Amino acid sequence: MEAPKLKGSVKRVHDALVAGGWPAQLRRVDASAKTSAGAADQVGCTVAQIAKSLVFKGSHSGKAVLVIASGANTVDPERVESLIGEATERADAAFVRQATGFAIGGVAPVGHTAEIVAAIDQDLMQFDEIWAAAGAPDVVFPLNPRQLAAMTGGVVGRVKT
């Protein structure tokens, strides 16, 4: 894996990590990393160690609700709603880009262009290292899952079905 060029949304993620005092070890992967299984193969981890980002829209607040889930899990929107205390609705690609500054497939835990609400899958906490998108579908970075709540201001709980 090679280091990516720092531009656009990838640079924003890098800069947010550095500003927060977090390791910024961004790595470029090939196109097969667009799925959790493909990303896991590229970085040499299990599918469960891939921190996939799903974005919903808060029904009342209108804010982006970022769910960071284990790549092995299916997210249950009702569990997310219970965790964050707000009903949610599906977010389309335009909302995801407008509310986070990222395109679907590259949504990172940090570096958003607007305030978000975050819910973090408790299943990620069992690992010493997980991998998350870094602003583009072909750029990822490793992190300790216990850093996610501090990075995102998110709440950790059960989000899977």
C-alpha cells in the first residue's frame, strides 16, 4: 500500500487527524477495497475490523447521523435511533456529500464539513486496530477503536440487527 496524495477530502481527513493529535497513517488501496471484504483483503485484517460508515438523516434535526459499524454487521436503524435519541431516515448521495463533505464510499470518521451526530458499533471495541475510510473510496487509515468516541463525539452501543 502506498501513501496517497494529500488533496481535497483526503487532505481534510489527514489535517483533522493531525489537528486532533491522532496518527495519520493514510494508505491508498486498489478498487477492490470498495466493499468491506475487499478492504479487509487489501489491508490484511478481518472484515469485522473494517469500520464502515453509513450516513442517515436525523428526522427532526436534519443533521447527518454517521453510523460507524463493523464491516461484518448489518445496521439496524431502530437501534441507531434508540442510541442517538432521534428518528432517522435514509440519506441520499447528495445529502451525504452536502452534510459530510464526502462521497459515499469515502466517508471518514473525521473531517466533516458540518456538525454530525455519531453512533459507533460496540463490536468494533473488541479489536486493537480497525481500518476506516479516509475521504475517498481508495484511501484508508488504521486506528484504535477506542479513539472513535473521542474523534467523533459519538456514542458507543449496539447498532447491529
